[in-house]
Amino acid sequence: MLDKKYLQYEKDIREFVKKNVQTVLKQPREFIRYPFIDPGSVYDGNVWDWDTFWSVYALLSMMEDFDEETQERIVIHAKGNVQNFFDHQLEDGYIPMMIEVQDWPEPYLNMKHKEGVLMNMHKPFLCQQICLISDYVNDFGWMEENFGKLEKYFMCYDKYYYHDNCGLYVWQDDIMIGMDNDPATFGRPKASTANIFLNSFMVEELNCMARIAERFGKTEAQAFYLEKREKLIKAVQSECWDKRDAFFYSVDVDICTRKFDWFHQGLGVFWKTLPIKIRVWSGFIPLWAGFATEEQAEALSAHWKDEETFGSPYGLATLSKDEKMYCIAATNNPSDWLGPVWTVANYVVFKGLLRYGYREDAEELCRRTLLLLGEDLEKTGDLHEYYDPLSGEPVMNGGFLNWNILAVNMVRDLYGDDK
């Protein structure tokens, strides 16, 4: 159980969210035609893919804290997130990962896609958000007319982002990849990285698509997406798990036998990928997605609190502290994922540990997260986007709500209403 200090921190976070929730529930504007949720802070007026998912995930766990009118608004805005993305889906299934209000007549990413510039698309959180909302309202019917659009979304992923040789998905570039400056992708050649972040979350996205198909009585489609999920899991296990380091890595897919005149006529490249051995917090996501083996879970559970690598008094560093790229810098576009503590990373690892029965570890990660945000509220009266892993001091962007709310989820996941 939590002691009084942590219970007070949780209460403080709840009160802060209740006071500020209306600031992230946004009304339609320009070509954003449906109500939506933005992260707050400097991101006012932007609809983001995985950000909206985690906002909804967190807010739905706090619904009893809000009055009836606010509860209704949260559901309307949550559905609006999804509707806005479908509203800007292109004919080939492409959906932008972010919809912003600017001087141009449609989302920038859509404009570039139409010009033939292949950029990243909506990260694999669309079906996950649909299931999240539908489970809460106990109704999937609001999405039935868009099932065909979901199929086109996966077809677009398979056409532009799937690497046949290794069976993994790749980022086409290093723009807005979720963890913006992940060294496994940031600054590397286009379409060269099968990122463990992308592929692990895609496993759950395929699972949610199968659930949606089942709800609509589409049994063949359900079986198709479950088969794709299993195939992807096998590819991740085969290519991304490193037995020596006991860790999941992103991998380089840009490999082949490069012949020149009579050179390289013998044994060529027969391996499908090369591991990019940079320890990033995303190596823990297979625990959250539930496809790590028990042996892998045991190994990963030891990594998160290692003070030489990921361990922090406030959760875990997003990049291992012994990597040459480790850096605590205030930066936007890209945001800094080279070590700072982000609450969403804490939560994903927390949930994975809890899923595999490492309750004491999960409880400790919960306490460290409450300490991080609780101390921030005490000192500044605000919550920030990311934090120094050693001091817990905020790095930048006060007024950031979004996945910071997940600290409340941690307590609920551990103790329910009995704290």
C-alpha cells in the first residue's frame, strides 16, 4: 500500500487534472472539424496520434472525478480524435500522425504525401483508441461505417512501411516517430530502421483490429489480422531479441550483398537484419504488449532499475545513461528522449512489469512517478513534459497534461479503489 506522502501526491495530481482538464478539450477549428484533445502546453490546437490515445486512456480512468457534463465532453472529444483522423485519410489509406492548424488548406503531411514524398503516417494507435473508447461506452457501432477505412490504413502500412525480407515495419524517415530523437532512427537513412517501438505497438494494434472485426461479425478479417499479429511477433522475437544482452533492440534492415565486378560471388549476406545496439526504453514495450516470454520478462525486469543504465529515483531514463548519446537538453522538434524521464515511458514499463507478475517492481515504479510529479506540483504548481532523471527537475514545457495523468492510472491499476 502507499504511505501518506504518496497518497497526497496522487490526490494533488488528481486535483490538478480536475482543475485543468477543460484546457485540453478543444473545439473544432479551421479544417479540424470535430472536437479533440490536445496535450496542453505548447501543443495547443494540434491533434496527435499516440498523444490522444494516452490522454483518453488516462482520462477514462478518472471519470468519477468529473461532473456528468465533463464526462460527456471527454467521450465526445475522444471520439472526435478518431473522427478527425478519418476525416483526413487519403485515398491510398494514408493517415497523418498529426493534424495542425496553419495557413495551408489541409494537414502538411497529407500535402507532402500527395506530392509523392513518402513520410511517416499515423502511429499504430488508431485501433487501440477505438477499442479504448468503445469498451468504455460499451458500443463499437459508432465506428462500423469506418471499417473499410481501417482496412485501407493497414494496407497503406503494408505497402509503404513493411519490409518483406525480415517481416518487420520500418519508419520511412525520422520525423515525429513518437520518441523524436531515438538514436536507433534519428539521423539514420530513410526506411532503414525497423524500430522496436513501432513493431511492438503494432502487435497490439493488430490485436485491436481483430477485436473490431469480431464485433462486426467479420470472422475472416478477424482471422487475417490475428495471423498477421502472430507473424509479426515471430519476426520481432527472431530479429529484435538479443540473447547476449537480454534486451530488445531496433534493427537495421538496409543490408544486402553488394556485388562489384567479380567480388562477392561467394557466400552473401544471409542474415535479415543487424541489431542497433542502443539501449532505449522502448526495449521494454514487448512486456506491455504481452508477447515477451517469461524468461525475457525476468531479464527485462532487472534492467529498469539498474542505476548504471536506466535506473532513476524518478522512474527510468528513456536512454541508458551509459550510451554516448545520453543528453538532458531542453529542445522542441525534436523533443528530447535521450535520457529525460517521461511519464508515458514510466507507465508503459510499469504496466508491463505488472502484467508479468513483477508487482513489487511495479509498485516501486509507481512511487517514483508519484514522487516526480508530486514534487513538481509542490515546487512549481504545474506539470511539465519531461524531467531530469537524476534531480527530478522539470526540463521544459509547463502546462503539459496528456500522459502525466497516467500516474493516477498506476495507483488504480495496483490497488483499485483500495489505497
